Amino acid sequence: MQTLTAPTAEAVAEDIGNIVSLEHVNVRIDNQSLATLFYIVGLGFTRDPFMNVGLTNMWINIGDQQFHLPTGKPQVLRGHVGLVLPELDGLEQRLASVKEELSGTKFAWADRGDYFEVTSPWGNRYHCYAPGAFGEMRLGVPYVQLDVPVGSAAGIQRFYEQVFEAPGRVEGGAAHIEVGAGQEL
């Protein structure tokens, strides 16, 4: 019979909880052509060549993460998604190259100094950072920030801790839930 022992301090420090990765963000869109212009040409990501190659759904690769973009009534996240791009030097040029074709949509961007704030044709917001802004991540999704009612942070943190055993904390009125190595919700 084997006796169970308490985990070591090193094991506890390495525990990322039961959510091991924020793998993808799923948002419906109503136009796959506009999605190609925005996510591939404008932001510079790639379409997954093996999964959901068709006209009604698109998977966009961002390092180890993806956007899943099924066709339907467009969804707009309450908040924004943080993105790390390999470089920001060419981002403004790429965004400018699709501006005319995306006119009449909610597409926009602004240089905020430390990051570019970019709005998709449907109104989803992205903060685009250079490598180094979030540790060693060079391309990926370090966080998803969802705007929730004031005063609900403690309950949200408690939910993720109790239901998913995901480590988290409440800081500055916001719940920070660890959803993978170097990733937060």
C-alpha cells in the first residue's frame, strides 16, 4: 500500500489548476471574406490549413491559440482580447492596406504607445502588443478581459476556484483567473 504525502512547495508553485490553456476564442461573424481581410491580411495571422477549411467557419492561428469564427449572427465580446504579435512595425501598414475594403464597418485602430488598439469589422476589440510584454510569449493570446458588473469580481473568482479549481485572485476590483501558463481571464 502506497502512502500519499502532501505536495512539496515546488509542486504547489507549479500548479496551474485544472484549466491548462486558453486555447481559443470563439466569436460568430457574418462574413468570411471580411474575416479574411481583417484577421489574415490586416493582423497578419494565418488560417489553419487543416481544420474547418470551408465557407462557413474559419480557424485562425495565433501561435498556440486560435480564433474560431463560425458564420452566424455576429457576437461582440464585452471587453477585449490581448494579442502578442511577433512585431508591431508592419501592423499599421497591414491595417492601412485593408482600410478601404473594410470601410462601412466598425473597423478602426489607434496607436496607444505600448500597444495598438484594433477594432474588428464587427466591433470586437483587440490590444496588440510586441513580444516581451507578457513574459516569453512571442505570438499568442495572453489574456481575455471581460467587462462585468461592478462588485462581481469576488463571485467570479470564487466560481472558477470552486468549479474548475483554477487559481485566481481579486485585485483592483477585477478577478484574475489563471487559465494556462502565462494566460489570464
